[in-house]
Amino acid sequence: QVQLVESGGGLVQAGGSLRLSCTASGGTFRSYGTGWFRQAPGKEREFVAAIGSSWRGTIYYADSVKGRFTISRDNAKNTVYLQMNSLKPEDTAVYYCAAEITGWAMQRRPNGYDYWGQGTQVTVSS
């Protein structure tokens, strides 16, 4: 069983940056694929980015964040990061990290993931 805890959310002006962290405990985190999703009020949870296990080496981004967000992992710290630059008001949402046991992180739908964190709020003001 893997427990995931997100941190790093907050309030930032448009054009600013934030770095989200997803720290895992339990399980063999480095063998899991990890994704970031977000959910704005009244909208469905949507895929943001994903990174495969240490030996898969796969990385995927939603078109809406490509070139602005970067996902990375630090296995020594059991942590996956989401560096978010050039933030826009439409990036405002609760951001969730999720882990999936295949390690490929190819799924872009929430039901493709097995474990979830509690979420962290990101608010981008205009």
C-alpha cells in the first residue's frame, strides 16, 4: 500500500511559478508510474503529466501544459515533482498525484491509477 502526500500549492500571480511535490511512503515507489491530475470547480479531473518508473523512463504531458510544466522524480526522496512555470489563471485547480503499479504511466484517465493523494490547491490570479 502506497500513501501519497502532495505539497507546494498556493496562490501565485499569472506568469509565476510553483513546484508541487508528491512524497510517497510504503510500497516500492520507484517501481510505480506517477501522474499529476487537476480538478477545477465544476469540472472533471483531468490529466496533467505523468512519469514512468525509474527503469521505464517515460514522460507524458497534456497539451495544455507542454512547454510550461516539467515532471521529474527523485527516487532517493521517494518524491515526484511538478515544476509549473508561466502559470495562467486557467491552471487554477486542486492538483492530485496518483500512482499506478504497471510503471508505464501511460494512462491519462483517473481510473488508470491505483493510489491517490489528498490534493493541494493551486490558485493563479490574473
